[in-house]
Amino acid sequence: MGKNGWITPLIDKFLSIPSAEYYILVVLIVTIILRAIGLILNIIHIRLFTKIAKDVSYKIRKKLLEHLKRVSMREYDVLGSGAVTSKVITDVDTHTIAFIASGVGEVIVEALTVLGYLPMFYI
């Protein structure tokens, strides 16, 4: 081997003890910190997309209620108000869950991950 990479000189700048155990310890600590940051960002990601999904669900329900005000009473008599309410709630909830579980958020997160890795290629 005998070839140093870029990380050992970087560690040597901060630690004056050139020992393999310290290199391993530093890399382990950095890895744990990065995993913790990833966990925190994942939690933020889930919370944001849940909030977005709830906001979209609210707007859809609001538009549906505005539309239902213009529907003739005959439609309510034929279907029954309970059936209309059930369909509105079930369909909107299904679409909200599908939005949260969809890959829309995953695509954005993966794109940001790739952008985050770009600076490492220039170090």
C-alpha cells in the first residue's frame, strides 16, 4: 500500500498522533455524525411532505365542497348525502396517502443528494 489518500493528511492537520486507531476513530465519529444528520434530514423530509400532502388534501376538499354546492338536489336524492360524503372523504384520503407514499418526494430527495455529492468530486 504505502499510498496516502486525501483523508489521512486532513486528519493529520487536526491530530498530531499518526496512529491507525486514531484514523479509524475519526472516520467512525464522522460517519456517525453524518448518519445522524441524515436521520434528522429524513425526519424533516417526512414532516414537510406530510404537511404538503395535507395542504393539497385541504385544497381539494375545499374545491369539492364548492362544487357540491352547485350540484342539483336531485343528485343528492338519488345517491344519498351519506354516499356523496363517503366518496368525497374516501377519494381525497386515498389520493393524499398516494401522494405521501409516491415517489414525488423521493425524486426530489435523490436529486438533492446527487447535488450534495457533486462538491466531493472537486475536492
